[in-house]
Amino acid sequence: MATPVMDKVEAQSAASPYITVTFRVRRFNPEVSAEATWQDFQLEIDPKERVLDGLHKIKWDLDGTLTFRRSCAHGICGSDAMRINGKNRLACKTLIKDINPEKPITIEPIKGLTVLKDLVVDMEPFFQAYRDVMPFLITKDTNEPTRERLQSAEDRERFDDTTKCILCAACTSSCPVFWNDGQYFGPAAIVNAHRFIFDSRDEAGEQRLEILNDKDGVWRCRTTFNCTDACPRGIEVTKAIAEVKRALITRRY
Amino acid sequence: MKIHKYDTVIVGAGGAGMRAAIEATKRSRTAVLTKLYPTRSHTGAAQGGMAAALANVEEDNWEWHTFDTVKGGDYLVDQDAAEILAKEAIDSVLDLEKMGLPFNRTPNGTIDQRRFGGHSRNHGEAPVRRSCYAADRTGHMILQTLYQNCVKEGVEFFNEFYVLDQLITEEDGVKRSAGVVAYELATGEIHVFQAKAVIYASGGCGKFFKVTSNAHTLTGDGQAAVYRRGIPLEDMEFFQFHPTGIWRMGILLTEGARGEGGILRNKDGERFMEKYAPVMKDLASRDVVSRSIYTEIREGRGCGPEGDHVYLDLTHLPPEQLDAKLPDITEFARTYLGIEPYTDPIPIQPTAHYAMGGIPTNVQGEVLADNTTVVPGLYAAGEVACVSVHGANRLGTNSLLDINVFGKRAGIAAADYSQKADYVDLPENPAEFVVSQIERLRNSTGNERVAELRRELQETMDANVMVFRTEQTIKTAVEKIAELKERYKNVAIQDKGKRFNTDLLEAIELGNLLDLAEVMAVSALARKESRGGHYREDYPNRDDVNFMRHTMAYREVGADGSETVRLDYKPVVQTRYQPMERKY
């Protein structure tokens, strides 16, 4: 039996934890100016705090006009995907200490979607691509079973990874193909198609594959792996896209 | 200002709102208004599961589930509603499975089930496996599945539309719902939605506490909107403190961790729950476990240099089990604490989690204007509502159940009503209140800041109306809240623009939190007993003679414009179960 006395957290909490960091934030407000600019903010912060905590310190204590989306603050709701030091991350899942606080921390909106104000982008094209892959279970049986459909633990495991998606757009907005061509479905939509194509209960895999066989579909993927790196849920996005490509060739899934 | 006309308007797009929307859209022209995007709602943060007596892995039945719910709520539960909850649980889970929800499975392919706090076999004999789950992201899967089905059904969403006012017209003393007024975040434009039926499904109000599992956006907007218009709020003194929040941060670590065998330990490594709940131990109800943790801390057995937390110990569980059953919460420990749960215990403390109280409704989701009178056209479901199935303390896994059972019921009832009812005329200047509220905040030259007032509110709530309360601490909170409400009149914002003005939004949210904090504290002060989540050190026993009744709080406005909370009470519906001493 473990009998804990001291642990890492306690060992660290003795000294004053605060350090001074610079947040370099991309600002844009068309009500004020047509141009986007960089603005620096200095703040005192515990390096174990989140980037989101830093943004809140700015908004609450320094500049109430700074605008960003956020809700749950622990990586579940998908509101606060942004580009932090050039990489797509969730602000609420990124600790200051993990992103080199010695240098200014740059914070920009995610790319490839129209910026509306500061870190807020237009999410509508992203959700439209999601809706286009028919992201819901489709079954042909007209007689609903009285109990649950059976599914083996192995069949359930087959698509587990892609059920984790929180639709934060970190993957899609990290994809160079998406940046250059907004028509591309993007990784998130393919992930959500994968979630149903490989669900043994679903019967519309062929339809979804045909949608993704389109010129703006899965073949546009250049296997850059940006999406996999960006996913805050640890989904193997590129692998999921590859499985959809393979299913298109073999028609087995 | 734009005016829209819909049969049914749903306020909020979490689990209850979307479950209602799926039903209402099939039956009536429906609009769903949410201040976020639907998939951002806090249903997605629920982890452990959804209770239903499927009996897939061991003997179980809905009557045992009803009993556990009533006992868990310390007998303040309306037993007719609890019976509906437990009976309809089974179809609710099966509905979700048919919609595509990827539940974990048993070896024979049925939905797997696990243990959870307060859920027992045969009226308290031993823990029972009743929670249907999808790893430790059941809420995420429910939110995604409901959204997917809303896409399938073509539900019409108005995303980032913040409902600021409920329109009620009163004729011959009869209140009727006429619609709602919303603020479009992207443009700052005001929209009036005239509707035959309105369903509130806008969630909780936990942000008046500092250490909380709640999202930043859970600011009680729905409760505040109807309360301001003369609708009472029921049982607001009952707030649940979940035993296992991440130390200082409040991030939820599911009770499923203890359902899988996790153990709470004090600084001596002692499994202290054995002292407080000999049968259910770590799986006693949440109010009992949270009080036990604070008792350990107060008596000097807390962990760390300041002795201000205890440990959730998962180190004896096989890593494969943690990976398969608790992947998200173990990841939280790694991300936010730098702790490896395979080998190290996780520092935790109770975290403000769930409002048992809310807008009073009957079992059809119809909102009540007093103890018995229905407000035609007005509905509520989920955490915003008080049916009351949770009484003085909600059992874990009963909230994901509540949103599905009563979300569906409210969706059907509202749409049926809107198919036969006429529109109620809008008031002459329907957006008047919202326009003046926004203009006042935008033009204010006051010297108070939203963030500072909110900090002070959260600090006083944590210090004075948390797990342990006394007359003195609650009075301190009541006085502080009154001071903050006065200072709020002088609050100013920096962002004066129209586009995505979240500065303005936070100021409005703070006003809602202040109103609800006041209702909570005043209700708590008057309840001179201890029951469920409301524990008074100066009245440590349950008092069924004087307090086996629901609190009904009304907003009263004096001739001079002063606001007070007036309390009344409503009888509890008791059917099969007589109150007994509550032991776990």
C-alpha cells in the first residue's frame, strides 16, 4: 500500500513561485483599425499556471478589450485553440513553464479561418465541413431493437481514438493544405467521418467514403503530421486519415 | 433590433437543451439559442457515467435506484419525480445508444456498468454497478452524440446568442411567457424571439465559488433572467461540493476513480472513509465524503505543508485499468500537477460542482410561478431547473440522467403546447430592459471593476457558504454580497465596442452571479438544520419537523426600488419512502 508523505507538488510549493513573462498578442479589431498589430503585456505569473490564466490576467487587470473564447478551462470544451509560439494548442492545456517563458510568448489566432477580433475566428466553415461528412450514426434497420445494439469490446475499441475529438479546430487550422485551400474538408471532418466509418453499428460507410473521395476530400492530405502534433486530445489524426484512404482503396473497413 | 418568431425557443445547448431540441424540432418550428457553440457546453466535462438499472452486469432494478436517489437527496427529493427518473433511465440510455453513443461494452457486447457513489443493491446493502459509461468521458460522448443528432435532425442553432431577458406578460394575475431577448455577441445586435414556448436549459451557476469544477461560462443566466421577472427559485441553498477536485484548481476528477477502486487517504496514509461510512466507504454520497475530507483537514490530518488537501490514491490499480477506464483524469493529473498517477497519489480537495436548486418545475418541465401554478409556455430542464429529483444532494451519474429524461420530457411538452397555443403579444417595448442594461454598462464612468468584484464574491462564498456553514458565516456572506451589489451599480467596462464584446458579457454575468449568490445565502441562513449539501455547524441535525420542505425564494422590489429576497416554502412529495436516518 502506498503511504504518501511528500510528493513533487509539495516540494515545489515552498518558495515564491511568481516570474515575470511577456505575452506578445496579435490584436485585431476592425471597429478600431483595419490592420492587425502585435501588443506586448508584462505579467507576474506562476509558471505552473496556464496560458489561459495569463490571458485572463491581461483581460481582467490590464486590458478588458482583449477578446478570446474560452469556457471549461481544462481542455474539454475546445473553445480556446490558438497559435502559441507558432504552434496550435489549447490555451487552457498549455502551462507557462512548458513554453520557454524566458522569451516573449507569442499568441495569435488559429490560421486559415477569418479573424473576427483578436483571437476570435469565424468557426462556421469549420463546422460546415464537419456537417458535410454526415457525422451521425446511420442504420438501415427500420425496426429499432428493444435493447441496445450489441457491440464487442474489440469493435468498440476500433474507433475509440477518433471519438475523443472536441472540435477545437487545432488540427484543421494547422494544416498547410487547409491554409492554401479553404475548400479542403480538413483533418477534423475526416476524423469525425472515421469515427462512424469504423463503428461496427454504422451502415453508411460507403456514402461517407464517397464524400471524402471528392477532389476536396481525403486525397488532398499531404501527410505533414501537423494535425497529429496539434491535437490536444492526442488523437492520431494522420493515422486516421491514412485509414480512411486505405478504406477507399480496399473498400474494407 | 430584429424580431423572430418561432413555435419553440430553447435557451442553452448542453445536454438538456439538445435533448429537448431533438424532440421539439420534430414537432414544432424550433430555435436553439446558446451563448457558446453547442459542443462547448459543460455537459462535455461530465466524466463518470449515467445511472440506469439495466442490470447488465448484476441484479438491479429501478426501485432500488429510486430509493438511492431519495436517500441520497436526504429525503428532500420529490419521490414521484425520482421514480420517473429511475424508470425512464433505462430507455434514456437505450435511446442514446441507438443515437450512436459509444458506451463501453461488457464481454458479451452489452453496455458495461460500474459502481458509483450512493448507488446500492437492495436499499443500501452494498455498492451496485449501475453507471453506464464511456471511459471517463461520458459527458463528452453524450454532448457529441446529441449534437450529431441535432445535425441529423436539422436543428436550427443561433450560436453565440446570449439570452438576457425573459418576456412575461401578466393579465388578470396570470403570468404567461411571450419570448426572450437575446444579444448577438458577434455584432452587438439585439434580437427579440417571440415564441409560444420557451425552454430554459442553460445550466448551473457554480462560478460564484472560487474553487469549482464549473466552466467560466456557468453564471446562472437562465435562473437570473426568470428570477428578475418574478419567478421563484427553489432550494438554492443546496449546492454540491464534489469530493475530488484537483487541489487549488477545482478541476473535476471523477467519482468513477473511486468506483474503479481508488481510495482517499490522509497524511498518515489512512483510508479515512472507513471511519465515516463503514459500508460504502469511499463510495458514500458526495456530501458525506466532502465533509469527511474537511473534517480530516480541520483535525490536522490534511496533506502538504499547509495541510489543506488529501490524496486520491490510484497507485494500487493496474496501469492498464487506468488507461482503459480513466484516461482523461490521469492525463489531467499529469498536465496540471506534473503527477504520475501510476506511482503517485493525486492531491485533491472538494470543489463546488452542482446546483441542486433552480427554476421550479413539475415533472413535465413546466415552470411554476408559485407552489402550484404553472406559467403557460415556460419550461426548464437540467441543472437550471429544480424538479426536484436531487433534493438536498445529487447522486453522481444522476445529472447526465436528469438532462436526458427531463430534457426529452420538456422538449415534447413544450412542442405539444406550442402546437396548440397562440402567441402571447409582446410587451410594447420588448427590448427595453436589455437595451438599458447594455447602455448603462457601456456608458458607465464608474470606478469598480468586474474582475475585482467577482474575486471578492468568490472569496466570500468559498469562505462562508461552502461545505461547513454557521449563522455567522452566512451572515458575513449576506452582508458582503449586499455591499458588492451596491458597488456593482458603479461598475465600468473598458471595451465600448459592438463586436464580440466579452468585457460587456462578463459584466452582465457578474450581475447574474450576484443575484443568485444572494438568493443562495439568504435561503441558507433561514434553513436552520443540516441536510444533504447544506451543513450548519450550529444546527448539525436534520430537522424533519420544521424543514422537510422546499425553499421558494422570490424577488421583491420595494416602493423605493430596493430589492429583497422573500422566502416561502413548498411541501415535499413523499410516496413510498419514509425519512430515515442516513447512513452509508
